[in-house]
Amino acid sequence: MTSEKTLADAGIGRLGLCSGCSYFPDYLNSRRCTPGDACIRAHSGRQIDRFLRANPELAQNYLGDIFWERRAIATRYAAIDTIFPLKSDPDEVVRRVVAMRLPVDQLISMIHDQDREVRLSVAARLPEAQLIQLINDPDYLIRATVARRLPHGQLAKLNKDPEREVRKVVASRLPAFALHMLANDPEPEVRAIVAERALPGLAVALLQDEEWWVRLAAVGNAPLEFLPPLTNDPEVEVRDAALARLSEKNTA
């Protein structure tokens, strides 16, 4: 005969998690839960998730649960229209799930959430027309995400961003005719991206850049008649790139 201790270890019976559970024994008998593996009463995210994955219709019952992880997992499976109140849940993990599931027209109310991960989800999903409201976010990762999604016509609003990584994104997306706005950026990594995409006139100007890798990038876009001086550049890679382009002209 199975001992009471063994049953308790398995989560079954008077001493286990099944004790007092409203789903016992029906859910156990119908294999809708498994003690130690799929259990809504366990303090294990894995077990809670497996239970609600098998019984998503019950998720709404746990949106107000005292245990944050149970609320967060329930938010994954509950119907969308039941999770709106959780936009202001005290736990950031719950709000992160909400931000990933909300309809996009509901996201605007979360753009000032105190948690960076919540705002990242918002920035990744917010309709383009509303992204401009995040360009002054205090976290550069959010602003970089905005820069990746902003319509081209609004990118110039970020070309003076204090963070280099944001300006690098802007430089990679600005239309070529607008790249002059970043041609004098204080960071050579930004100027190199500009040089790689520059129209011929701007590329010529960047052939004089103080950083060799910016000059190297500009070689590929500058008109050939401006390249001979680069064959004497102090950096061998710049010299080689200039010579290679000039040799293409001679073999054409």
C-alpha cells in the first residue's frame, strides 16, 4: 500500500498540494494536472505554466493571485480583454507580459512604465505614428529601438541624440541625401556608417577624415578622380582600397 508520506511527496492527499484543491480529484483523474509536474498550487513557474497551458480557460481566475509568478503566467493564457487592468500591476514581470500581449492601440498608456523591459516591448510594438512620443526616453536602448522603427521623415529628430549607439542606427537608416547631418559626428563609428552610404559629394569630404576607417569607408563611394592622393595614405588598408578602385578603372 502506498504510504501517506509517499503520497505527500507526490503532492497528493491530506499532506500534499492536492489537499483542499478545488480541482482534486477530478483534474487529477482526467490528467488535467499532475502533482510535481503540472500544478496551479505549486510555487514553481514550470508547473504553473504546464497547468495553465493545459487549462487556459482557468487563467482568468489567477490574474489577481497574490503570487506574482502565478499572475504573470496567467496573463499569458487569459483572454486579452481580461488583462487590461494588469497594465498597472505592481510587478514588472506581469507588466512585461501585458506589454507583449496588449492590442497595439492599448500600448500608448504604457510608454512611461518605470521598467525598461516593459518600455522596450512597447517601443517594439507601438504603431509608427506614436513612436515619436518615445524619442526622449531616458534609456538609450528604447531610443535605439525607436530609431529602428521611426518613419524616415522623422529620423532627423534623433540625429543629435547623446548616445552614440542611437546615432549609429540613425546613420544606417537616414536617406542618403540627408546623411550630411551626421558627417561631422564626434564619433568615428557614426561617421564610418555615413561614409559607407554617402553620395559621391559627401564621400569626397570624408576622404579627409582624421580616422582611417572612415576614410576607408569613403573610398568606396568617392569619384575615382579624388582617389589618387589616398594612394599615399599613412594607413595601408586605405592605400590598398584606393589602388584597387583605381585599377578597376584601368582594366575597364
